[in-house]
Amino acid sequence: MKRTALLLGTLVAAALVLGPTVTAGTAVRVRPAPKLANPTATATKLSNQFFTLLVDKDIPGLTKFLSPAFQVQRADGSGSGKKAWLAKLADIHEFTLTDFHATQAGSSLIVRYLATVKGTTNGRPYTPGPAPRLASYTWNGTRWQITSNANFNPLTG
């Protein structure tokens, strides 16, 4: 009897530690952040995905890709959170991202790179040439999400 109770207790404890986490009625397996062998390769892929979603104005995709804590900071001093940013997306016609350098510490992935973008933001033409960018991604237990994005080159249009 004691062995059965001990075994049952062990199984329950293992299920709590290793089993799925229930979030909003959906079972989601929460995993620790992967230890990236090449953080720059992952950050390059994520940053290109972010810009592609933005070019396509893929609101459902962006909503999922952006962390609930998402913040944007622009070189002109303006910024916004996720909801306001999604409500007023820039019009990007084309982009090229280069010179990536990324680091990882646990569930944080930080990347700096240059972005050459042609489009319109805040109603103004945006073609500054290679603009320094800084972005952070956070592992949410199942995938990377962008947490912050900063642009260090003011609008020139």
C-alpha cells in the first residue's frame, strides 16, 4: 500500500514537472530555451521573418510573433507598445538586413544589425540607407518572440 502511494505520488510529481502546462484551455508543452550553437543564424532568420510579416502586413502573424511586452523605439524619440504599433504599421516596400551580430543568455536573444528599408512610416517617406537596429527576442517556452525593436537612424524624407 505504501509503495503504491509512493509510486502514485512520484508519478503525479513527474507529471507536474514534465507534463504540459494548460494555458487558456490549451495544453502547451513549455520547454526551456534552446542553447543556440549559432545565435546569429537564429537571430538573422527571426529578424527577416519579422520584416517579412511587416511587409505583408500580416496582423495575425505579427500578433503571434510579437511578445505581449513588445516595445518599439524610433530614432526620432517616438515609440509605442504592441497594440499601438500593430494599429499603425509602417508601409515597407522592400528591405535588406545585413551585418548581424547576436548573443544569447538563457531565454534572451539580442541582435544588432543594419536595415536598409524603403517605405513610409508615420506618413513620411523612409529611405535612410543602412540604419542601425537593435532587437531582443525572448523564448516563451515554445518559440522565440520579438520583445523590442529599436531604430537608430532618423527619418530623412
